[in-house]
Amino acid sequence: MYIEVRLYATLRRYYPSWIAGVSSVEVQPDSRVSDLLNTMKIDTAEVHIIMVNGISSTLDSALQEGDRVGLFPAVGGG
């Protein structure tokens, strides 16, 4: 099944060729967000906010065909 993935800020370095940090990623049925990150070889420690279809989610959240996943690193300020 295919999931739309959006990488934000420093996480874009994992896939610099993606236009605007967006692409489709194929994962196995019954995958969770943690499986998606493993497939993409993204360090889970770097992901601090996960949004699935605009809803705050966790590494254990189940994914469905066509879901939109946004991955955000820690945000700092001064």
C-alpha cells in the first residue's frame, strides 16, 4: 500500500531529492508509523511530532492505504 509522506525541516535531509519534502512510500499492509520510519531508514529519535491525516499520532499508529503522514523534528527557539 502507498502512504504520502511529508518531511519537515531537518528531516528533509533524508530525502533531499523529494520536491518540497513530499513523496509516496510503499509499505506493507498492517504497517504502523514505526514500520514506515524503518522502511525509510529515518532515526525515530529525530521524529518528535507525527501527524497522520492531520491528527497527532504515535509510532504505534496503524496506517491505511492513502494516509498522509507528516514527520517533524524537535522545534527550537530562542
